[in-house]
Amino acid sequence: MADPKGFLTTGREVAETRPVSERVKDWNEVYVPGSLLPIISKQAGRCMDCGIPFCHNGCPLGNLIPEWNDYAYREDWAAASERLHATNNFPEFTGRLCPAPCESACVLGINQPAVTIKNVEVSIIDKAWDSGDVTPQPPERLSGKTVAVIGSGPAGLAAAQQLTRAGHTVAVYERADRIGGLLRYGIPEFKMEKSHINRRIEQMRAEGTKFRTEIEIGRDIDAAKLRRRYDAVVVAAGATVSRDLPVPGRELNGVHFAMEYLPLANKVQEGDLTVSPITAEGKHVVVIGGGDTGADCVGTAHRQGALSVTQLEIMPRPGEERNANQPWPTFPMLYKVTSAHEEGGERVYSVSTTHFEGDEDGNVQALHLVEVEFKDGKLEQKPGTERVIPAQLVTLAMGFTGTDQANGLVQQFGLELDARGNIARDADYATNVDGVFVAGDAGRGQSLIVWAIAEGRSAARGVDRYLTGASALPAPIRPTDRALTV
């Protein structure tokens, strides 16, 4: 353990954010650079000798949290980095983007504020990069086997890195023009600067992983032909089909999926565009959906100069403390104020959109909504609560329904789907097609980045065992494992 009395003597401190007035004028990460390092050792010292570290159960990666907390407390950053990488290929991603179910499961969190596990994690990995402790780990020998990975999100990258280090020759296929999947084009720059992806990609290249961009399997290359070219294939294409809102006026100009809106803003930051074709500048913006993607739209709209931003959520406003039916160590549904919400805008709960209203040119101008409530387990509209709000830009951020089937990938492979429309797989992440495996949201459905990386690591073990008959690669989760929640 770290400091035996740390949890008694030290209060919880989190990363310091830059002033709102400053950060909305740029796209840099919202945190004050270097603000964590002076406090993080004491924060790591709050990790108590709890006997059974339930943070392990909260994290699907099985991160060795008490161990690297101890090293961080002692400022042994090299050892902390080694322990961190023992279970997580990309801690700089999870330390910035994960909602930290580990903290919800922290034993200290039963009656005190939990350990700042995310902040410790990101401090360790940032220090490791600065100190040169993160280096390529090429395999000692090659197996002579080849693997194609379809998709370069966190699941695909984790599988590719694990398989490359196991000695296989791996090529990652990405339909976008850059590697990273939703990490690249779905996460705004202010939430995670893309330099973190770029240097990890360079590490993987140095290890031997090959990357093929602007190639969509199913359209540019027939999936069956790809299977014949490689000894094994990992499908990590994500669950990229956005949930739609089929109400009158949906066809109006200015109503877009979040994943139409966010990538264009990122392309501006990449230098591909001067101005986004879909911009919030000078407009009343409405974001439909109260999750993380919706918050990303809110923060993006602020930086583009929106006149107003309103975020709608059909569910009731969560409480600020655990409900009795969401006990420790489950991941509770709590009212969360992200950095984007700190920057302004209005959040409206328990409302449903009835229709959009447009002008004579077919551009959306207003949104009609009504309050809803649960009755007998069903959502019902409350009469007399209808109202209209201005909206010249509407983004739909209501989640995703499954992997893309329009490109032919599923059909060309001949893959079977489960009852929820995800690609079916067995205990080794293998599909019904010999030599084809699936990892991440394509097989699990929409989930968190930690689950994606864990699935990529587990699927890599299944592929390695298929190719060689045995595997020493770790497999942190089974395909049937689910989050520790209610």
C-alpha cells in the first residue's frame, strides 16, 4: 500500500481546469498543463490497504491500481508505468476518456470521496512519455502468420499491438483517412489532443504494425478475399450506426447526427478544413441526448460561437448521490457536470421531441418538445407541457444501434448476428467463420473505451491460440462479461 494514513490525512483533489473564458477560445485540452504532478503523489497515497481492491472488479482491464498507486506515491515513475502497461495498452486514452468505473468501486468511496484513480493514471503515463519510458517493444521473432484488423479504434489498436508483440505480422485497415477511429474523429480535441494518438501510432509502427487508411472492407476490398489473404482477421469495426429520431421535420437542413457534426470539427483542427461545413456559429443549437457524445457536441458548439446551447434528455435528471438500488461497488447513475457543461448552456430533462419546424427554404428553425413521465413503466407525454425552442442546428446524440452493415462487410464474410444485432462470437471471440474474430463494440454493442481495449486484448489471445495452438497473451474479460452496474 501507499501512505497508511493517507486516506485519513489527505482530501481528494482533482485536475485543475483552465478558466472557461480562456478555454472556449481554443481547442486545447481543458486541464491546466502540469497541474497534477505537484499533488498526485499525495493523492495516490490515499489508496488504502483495503484487503480486497474492488477497483479491480470495476475495471474490465483488471488494472493493478493499488500497485501503481503505491509506486506513484513513492514517485517511482518507471515502475508505475510498467505496472500500468501490464494491463492497459493505452492508459493515456483511458486516463482522459474513461468515466472511471474503478472509482465508483473504490473501497474508500463507501464513506469518503474515492481515490482519484484516473488522475493518477494519466499522470503516470504522461510522466512516462516525458521521461522516455514508453518505447517500442518489437517481437523477438516472427511467427510467419499474418493478421488483418478491421478498424483502428481502441479495440482494433489493442488487438493489433498485442498480436504484433506476439510475433505475428499485423495490418490494420481503417476506412477514414487517419488512424484512430472514434478516438480520432469522435472525440473533440479539447477532450483529448490527437498528439496522444499520433505518438502511440508511431510506437506501433516501430514495433512492426502496418496501417492501411482509406480502405473500407466490404466496399474497397471484398471481405471474403481479405480472409483468403490473411491467416486470421479481427473485426473491430465498432458500432457506428447512429440511433435516429423519426419525427416530422427530420429531413430539414440543419438536423444532423452527432457523428456527422463532430468529425468535421476535428478535421478543422487537423488542418483539412478552414471552416466546418456544419457549424454552430451564430446559431441556436439543440443537442438531443444527455450522454458523453451529447456533451462533446455542447463543448464543440461553445467553441464555434453558438448563440445558445440546449441539451435535451428524455430521462429524468439523475441524483447527485447514489440511489439505494445502486449500492457500492456498482457504477451509479449520477448527475454529471462535464467540462463542456461548465462552459454554459441549458440542460433539460424529461422531455421528448415531437417535431421540427423549418423555414421556407427547408432549414430547421425551431424544435417542438413536450414533457414526459414514467407511468406503469412506460414514458407518457404530460398534456399541456408542449413548448417551442429556437433551433438552427440540431445534433442527434442518442447513441448507436450496431455495426455498419450497409458496406457489405457482414454479408461478405457471412457473419452471424446475435439477438441484439451484434456480431456473434464464442468464448475465444471467434465468429462462425473460421479464422474471423470480433472485438469491441461490433460484438459487444455500444460500450466504454475500457471495455473496448479489454476486448481487443482478449480477442488477441483467441487469435494467437488459433494461429499457434497456445497463447501467453492475457485475456482480461470473457465476451459474456458485463459492467459492474445495475
